[in-house]
Amino acid sequence: MSATHDLLMICGSLRAGSTNEALLRTAADVAPDRFNAHFYTGTAALPHFNPDHDVDPLHPAVIELRSMIAAADALLFCTPEYAGGLPGSFKNMLDWTVGGVDIVGKPAAWLNASNAGRGGAAGAHASLRAVLGFTGATLVEDACAHIPVPRSSFGDDGVIRDEELRGQVSNSLGALLDHLTAARDT
Ligand SMILES: Cc1cc2nc3c(=O)[nH]c(=O)nc-3n(C[C@H](O)[C@H](O)[C@H](O)COP(=O)(O)O)c2cc1C
């Protein structure tokens, strides 16, 4: 029997009705059976990052973040761009991962839900790429994709029904699964 993989979804938007969250919810919906999808929802509860506070006893929200990352086999990020870069709350979450060892070597990918109007959120994703490099996560390039999500493409359950978009999400997850399978077999 094939191994299953715990996939932790992390959204950069706190907004109700988020297109980025919809892309992650769709990823959970189309994910192959070999993925167990989990959602990290603690970003807003994290304290402002301060190296002086990155010591025991850690804030419970930091412990939760690092524990969920440690328990995951792979990470899937989806974030909007704010003012040319990453949303502050999302960057704060990423800063808290740097002091922990849980993310080092962890396969990670991003889906970019931006509609291309303002540059396709290229600034945010260049920043995300750089930050993930500092955290020590392993970016799975083949699984990263720009999949523009119209706000009209999903309903109250936040799951996209458009087959073309679902297929693109499925392709990314397939690439992530290929990476995890190859890593396990080497
Ligand atoms: C304060 C603010 C700043 C924004 N800055 C940018 C930006 O620099 N580049 C961009 O492409 N979109 C920008 N946007 C648009 C958001 O990225 C866009 O609305 C996105 O869909 C929000 O993601 P969500 O639907 O997951 O909440 C900005 C939106 C807000 C509210």
C-alpha cells in the first residue's frame, strides 16, 4: 500500500471570501487520496515576531505553528500581494518559522491566485521564494503555479468548481506527490 502524506495548507489572506483560501480549499478537494490535507489557521493569533521572545516558554500560538509544520510532510502556501510584497501577518508567521528547525528541508510549494492585473503578485512571490530560502524549506518548483482565481469562481464553501482551474491545481499536487514519492524512494 502506498504511503500517505500530510499536507499543511497555509493561507496568506485573513479575508473572509479569500481567493487564496479558495485555491487551498480546492487543492484539498482535488488532492489525490494519498494526501491528508490540514489547514493552518493560527496566523492572526501569533504575537509580533521578536527574537527576544523566541525562547522557552514559547507563546502557545508559536508552539502550535511549529508543531503543525513538524507534523507535515509538505507545505502548500497561497498568499496575496499587499503593497508590492507579502502581507505583514503572513510574513510575521514566516519569521516565526525561521527560529524553529521544523521547516528545514520540508518540501514546500506555492500557488499564486492573483489575477494578472497588477503584475500577477510577482513581488510577493519573489519575496516568498527568498524567505522560504532563508527558512531552509525545499521549494518544489514543478509544483508551484500561477492559477488566477476570479472571485466569481467559487461559492460559500470556497471550493472552485471550474474544471480547468481544478485541473491546474491537480497538476500542481501531482508534481508535489511525485517529489515526495521520489524523495521517499531515494
Ligand atoms: C491594502 C491592499 C494592498 C494591495 N496591494 C496589491 C499589490 O501590491 N499587488 C497586487 O497584485 N494586488 C494588491 N492588492 C490586491 C489583493 O492582492 C487582491 O485583492 C487579492 O485578491 C487579495 O487576496 P484574497 O482574495 O485571498 O484576500 C492589494 C489589496 C489590498 C487590500
